Amino acid sequence: MSLIKCEQLSKSYGSKQALDNVSIELKSGSPIALVGPNGAGKTTLFSLLCGYLLPSSGSVTIMGEKPGSQGLLGKVSSLPQDATLDPNLNLISQFILFGTLQGLSAKAARDEGQRVLTLVGLADVIEQKPQSLSHGMSKRASIAQALIGSPQLVLLDEPTAGLDPANAKVVRDLVKSLSANITFVISSHNLDELEKLCDQVIYLDKGKLGREVSIQDNLTDEYITVSMQTCDKAQFINDIEALNGVNSVTQRQDDEFLIHYNADDVNDLEIQLFQLFSRNSWRYRAILKGRSLEDKLFS
């Protein structure tokens, strides 16, 4: 059974078409990225998946049930981008309330609140109110709220927006650690971050479904992406194109190059690259097997 299934799903707000005949089928497993420009329909899709909105046409099911149905209680949760906690209640009081709304007893709700706050590293501040927390701690507390009841599907909208690198890494590590039992669908503009977390990527633009790509395809792609710190760019391209098995070298950005090669003709391209760098005293920043997510989506 599919985790999420949308069939010709559309949503209009008056004359504005927010989603236009979107058909996707997603399975449980590794985190899934939802990307697209502002106004692409990502928030509308999340709202339909949560049951906050009804489709204008088409259908959507989660684990075979309609969003918002009683059968999905406790199985699906979401964290909107601008979600905030009540400033007048301490964390544990709020989490007890959230737990009881899911049908837990007061004691079970407290235990569950302590569990999820411990997961995000906030066990020592459960008696504090949100305004006493740093921005990063507040974000982690909001994510903890979305984990109450051990849901099977969690929708995260820009979960690391505005976070410093240390707190962003905490969130990424948390998602990775929980992905064996929870499928996360993550909406974000940060493609570098999604590349570290997700396999499948869904791209929306102007309400229409664009590309679906798999980051794991990099393992078999006959591409290498090289980011250079210092090099003679013209010589770099000429020397690498001269290597046996290399089909082309394309400069993507000022210091980034995409190498397309035939894997049947070359088995040690990375070694040849390092040798070339050493001979010319060139310095590189990164070598990526395959293409970057940005290149896959927009090239």
C-alpha cells in the first residue's frame, strides 16, 4: 500500500490554481524532499495531506485513508514553517495538552512529552516557557511536538530555516536517526541540506508536478562534479577532455565543473584527476560522484 497517493489532485482559490492535476505515489522509507519556488503549491499540498483543506478535484489518500480521518489519528503530523508554541505555558504543560488531544491519559501524555523533548535534547528545559528558549531550541521544541505519538508520516516545512549550522545539524541528525520508523517529507529551499537527508525529490512549479529525481542515482550516473579552489579553467577543461573515456567537461559555475564520462572506458578517473591536480599544483574543494541536486533539477 502506498504511503501517499495523489491522483489528478487540484486545488483552486477562486481564479488562482494552486495545484494543477498532480499525480504522485510515494512509498514509506527514506526522507522525501519537496522543492520548488515560492508560490509553487508546496504549502497547499501539505495542507491537503493534513486534511486542513479539501481538494477542488482529484483525490488524495494516506495509507489508504482520506487525510484528517479518524483512522490516521496519531499516524500523521506536520510542522508548518512559522509554527510557534504558546508563550504562556511551559513546554511540558503544552506537550501534555497535545498528547491528551491524541487520546492519551494525562500521565501517558506527560511521559510522551518528556520522551520527545529528550529526543531533541531539551530534557533539562521542560519546565521553561518558549520565550526563554533560543531560536534553535524553540525550533527543536516545535519539531518535538510533531513527533508526539510516534507518527508514521511527518511533514516538515522548512525545518532548519533561520537556524545556525550547529542547530541545523542537530535537526538533520534527528531526522536521520528516526527515519527507520518514520517517513519524513521535507519542504525546503536548501538543496545542499536536502541532498544530505533525502533520496527521492519531488519538484513543484506553478502548481504542476515537475521532475522526480533520485539522489541515489548518483551511484550509477556517469558523471563527476568537481569544485575547484585554484586552477587554470581553460587548461582544466582541455586536459580532462583529453583523458580516455571522458565525453565532455561543462563549467556550471565559476569554480564548478561537470564531467561526463563513459564508465566502460575508464575505471580510475578520480585517480587521474588527483594526478592532474598534483602536476599543476591545483587545489580542489570537493569531488562529487554524480551530479548535484541543483544540476539534476534545473539543467
